[in-house]
Amino acid sequence: MTPDDFKERFKSLKLTITALIVVFMMILGFAGLLIYDPQFFEENISKNTETITQGTDESGFIEGNYKMLVVANCTACHSSKLVTQNRASKEGWKNMIRWMQETQNLWDLGENEEKILEYLSKHYAPEGQGRRASLKVEAWYALDN
Ligand code: HEC
């Protein structure tokens, strides 16, 4: 075997090993994805077939300023439905946030709080706002789902 032959063989061996490593990494990445989130594919499928209410996207929230802030901060612990099925004034939303902060470990929303309140009180305002006072909630209770 001449040194040139050897070089040639070594080159193709290097190529084979590189290709194997790449394939191995891809399999590993794919497996990791499945282990990390087994519903990864199913979830995307069901999202697409779900009926989409007008004016909302797959997050379930009405389009508007600061929507993504609300999605980011308000869907970590429960579904968006729990939020969107509620209506309240700015004060009412603030109370709900305070209640979650005091009892459910909701974090301090910092300067985003005002923006979140603006979004919620605009898009999820009580029906008939301005004609009657918003409901006063005396005692909160936890749902068990
Ligand atoms: C740290 C977890 C957490 C985060 C983040 C969170 N919540 Fe909640 N929230 C809860 C829990 C726990 C409940 C009680 C219901 C339950 O157990 O599913 C709840 C209930 C609610 C309810 C229903 C209250 C009722 O009794 O009808 C509303 C409305 C709500 N959250 C709005 C929000 C909004 C708006 C945000 C974002 C600012 C938010 N949540 C973020 C934990 C959280």
C-alpha cells in the first residue's frame, strides 16, 4: 500500500465516520424530542383540526396589543380557557391576579402587569360595562381540575 492509497482510504473512512455521527445525532435529537414531549406531533394535529373561534388564534385569545404577554404569563399553569371564559373590569382582573399571586404562586408581573390588565380589561370586559358595577367576588375557591 502506497502512502497515497493510505491517504485515500483514510479520507473515505473519515467521511463514513462523519456521516455516521451526523445520522446518530439526528436519531438522538428525534428521540429526545419524543421523550421530552410525546404529544409533540399529536398536539399539532389536533390544534389544526380544532374549530377556531373568530378573532382568536390557536392560543385561544382574542387578537390585540399585548396578547403575547398574556399568552406567556397566563397559560403556564392552566388553559387559556380559564382566562377567556372570565370577564372583569381592570379592577376585577387585578384582583384575580393578586389572588393567584397570594395563593397560587403566580409571579410578580412587574411592568407587564399594566399591559396585561389593559389587554384583559379591553378584550374581556364585563358585558354591559358602564351600566352596572362589576361583580364583587367575596371568596375565591380553587377548581379541582
Ligand atoms: C403560577 C400559576 C398560575 C399562573 C401563571 C396564572 N394562574 Fe390563573 N390560576 C391558577 C390556579 C391554580 C387557578 C385555580 C384554578 C385551577 O386550579 O385550575 C387559577 C385560576 C384562574 C382564573 C379563574 C378564577 C375563577 O375562580 O374563575 C382566572 C380567570 C385566571 N386564573 C387568570 C389568570 C391570568 C389572567 C393569568 C396571567 C396574568 C394567570 N391566571 C396566570 C394559577 C396560575
